[in-house]
Amino acid sequence: MLPQQTDAATLSAWHAALEPAEQARAARFVSDLDRHAYIAAHALARRMLAEAGGLAPDTWRFVEGPAGKPEVAPKHGMPWLRFNISHTRNLVACAVARDDDVGLDVEDLTRREAGEGIAERFFAPSEAAMIAALPRAERHEAFLRIWTLKEAFVKATGEGIAMGLENFGFTLGEPPALAFAPASTGPVPAWRFLQFKPTATNILAVALRRRQPG
């Protein structure tokens, strides 16, 4: 969903569907672009949850996990329903899953490039080496490919970046794959990843942890 293409009436209707806590958080954004993206992302989540769970978009309520990840409130009686959202100023996205843990991240390829040494400081050594081996013109996108995968992964686990971004690593094949991770995140083969460009200037990654075989 592209929030900058949304008319004022539609944005107002989306805002009205949010619960008071979400509306209060939206009001704290200084930038109109950031506020509109936040509203659009949360409205999109409600719309997708409505399709999956059968409740009206404005009736959904949420609770936060230990690392702040939003989950469907227990009162809805749908512990099997999971979702995750992500947004930039020019794109918002939501993923909904049944039973399986899901994480999502979207980034803007036009954002400022990471400084020298950032990958070496925060990524796994194998990932930093992979980026360094690329031609300079390809490093920025490779960095964001790994970054979105890592963000999606930690959001799916519910642990957040406190897990340590250097403690798990990816290979950038088609599709990308988890190379190694802490035992607390479950067996590596249980994880599936999807990554693509929904627009010419955005990259998106989805992480799915299968709780059932198959």
C-alpha cells in the first residue's frame, strides 16, 4: 500500500478505525508522511485481520509481547492468528499467518547508505565479508537485503534486536536462507523467507517460522 497516494477522506476513515492508543501514537509523529504511513499500516493490518478472522476492522484489539511485538488480544479467541506490519514513508505492508510465527520488514532503497564498518560491527562475519566482496555499487542493496531479513527474523521470533544481529546469519540466494541461528529460535529448517521489491525503490522481506511440519 502506498500511503502518499491516499486521499484525505480515506486517511480519515482509516484513522477512525484505529483504537485510541493507536490514534494517540499517530498524533505524536512530527512528520505528516510518517503519521500517514503509521495510520495506513495499522489500518491495513485491521483490514487483513478482518478478512482472516471475520471481525470488523475497527473491533480488533491488541497486546504487546515482551519485546513490543503486537499480537491479537486473547479476548478474540484466535491464538492461531498472527500478523506483523512494517512501513516506510512511501510504502506500508502487512503479513498475516495461521499458526506460524511471521515477521515483516520493508525498507527504502533511497535511504542514506550505511557508513563504513556498520556491517562489520553489527552483522555476522560471514555477512559482512559477503558485502565487502561485492562491487561498491552493489553493497548498499545487499546491506538492506540482509537488514530486512534480520528485522523480519527478529520480529517473527518476538525477541527483537536484543537477540544480537551478529548471532544469526543469512545467505542471499533465491530464495534467501537462514544459515545459522541460536537454538532458542528453533531448528533452521523450520524457517522460510521471501524477499522481493514491491516497488522500484523498496525492498521487503518476510520471515515465517513453521510450527507444524510441511
